[in-house]
Amino acid sequence: MSTTTAKVSLRSTNRRAMTDVGTMYCDGIGTPQDYEQARFWFTKTATEDHSAAQREFGKMYLMGHGVPQNY
């Protein structure tokens, strides 16, 4: 998914797109790596029971990316 496509999808509150944007920030795909932004997007959708966002957010804690490592 391109950054432009993701931003358009965000306007429709598409949970998958929000998770994809979080992944893009977390991995630095098409944008500078930014764990704070990744955490924002994963939290936004994880609290709505989106399993992919919950998994990615958990991986941030596992690896200690932008959050205290906790496993």
C-alpha cells in the first residue's frame, strides 16, 4: 500500500489501512521510521479489537521498539 493510498483510506476510518500506516511507520516503509506514530495508529485500531493491530502492537513491546521491552 502506498503512503497516498493509506492516507486516503484513513479518511474512511478503515482499520486495516490504519494498521498498515502503523506498520509503515514502524518499519520505515515509504516514511521515516517513527515508533511514536506507529504506536498511535496501532493503539487506535487495537482498542477496536482489530487483531492485526494488536499483534503488531505486541511485537513493539516484544522488541522494545518505542516502548519498554515487556515479554
